[in-house]
Amino acid sequence: MIPIALIDYRAGNLTSVKKALAAVGAEVFVPGSPGEIARARGVVVPGVGHFGATTAIDRDWIDAIQALVANGCPLLGICLGMQWLYEGSEEAPSCPGLGVLSGRCYRLSGSSSTERLKVPHVGWNALDLRRDDTIADGVPDRSQVYFTHSFVAPITSDTVAETSHGEAFASVVQRGRIAGVQFHPEKSGDVGLRILRNFVRSA
């Protein structure tokens, strides 16, 4: 089985993510210190809630994660974990993100919508695939996945799929071996498991 490190920074329940990763062939472990992630062949940063929670991923953790990525280890951010991959978020302007993807996250406004937008965006919605990349291998266009969030990442050249909720935003991103999903793959049935399986296979 492939050892996958699941980073716990007290931003959400890890149980469902652990179960989903185990279901697709991962040996999931939760490192208690940065030094313990050295044996991982993949790193997953999940999370829900406020962007400020990501400050618990301090410099020592960042250095350890970046060292693995520099050696070819894939990194996956889920929901808040995906937003952390960017330079920051207007939700907590003074808190920097990891900065491996360009841009800053922002609150859904629905400026292009003619209807009153419900925020948070909660429920099932479609993935509109924009380009091919390994994280979305075998995922059909317009697949439905489960979201719960208020802030989103911008659409850039790193966007693999976008989703619309009042406005379009990046819902799957990838740059090399770094990927992120705004939805919750562990709650998204077969499509979510496919995404996680693609990640584990890349490790």
C-alpha cells in the first residue's frame, strides 16, 4: 500500500477522508510532527472553515511538505486545503497561503447572477472540464460532486475544471504534481473516489 500523509491542523474531521483514501489503496497516516512525513509518497491537506486556520501549518510543516514536493512527491489540497495552495485569501488577508499557485481566493459574490445567491455554496454541482490532467483522468465532463464553501479560487491556466454558482470558479486545479479540489471527494461518490485514486496512483 502507498503511504499517504494526511495533515491534521485542526480544521475539520479527518475520518471520512481517511476512509476514502484507504478505499483506493492508500496507507493513510497522520504525522504528529513535520519530521514524520518523510516516509510519505503523497501528502493530502484537507480542511473546512476559516482560512485563518491554515496558520497552524507553520514554517516547519511547510518546509517538510515543500521538501517532499521538490523530490517528486504529489500534493493534494481539499476544500480549504486547496485554497491554502494559493497566495492567500481575502477571508484572512494577513495570512499567507503556500503560494505554489498564483492568485488569491475570494468570497463568492454571484455578480453575474440574476438570482439571489445562496452562500455558503452547499450541495451537488457539476464539473466543467477545461483541460486534461492526471488528477481528473477518467472523470466525465459535467460530473456531479459535493461542495460546501463560501470562498473560491480564481480561474487560471492551472484550472482543470470549473464550476458555476452565480459565477464560475476553479473547482479542480493542477500544476505538475500539485493538485487541488474545491469540493469534497470523500463525499462525492464514485467521482470523488476516482479523483483520490488518481492521486494515490501518482504517488
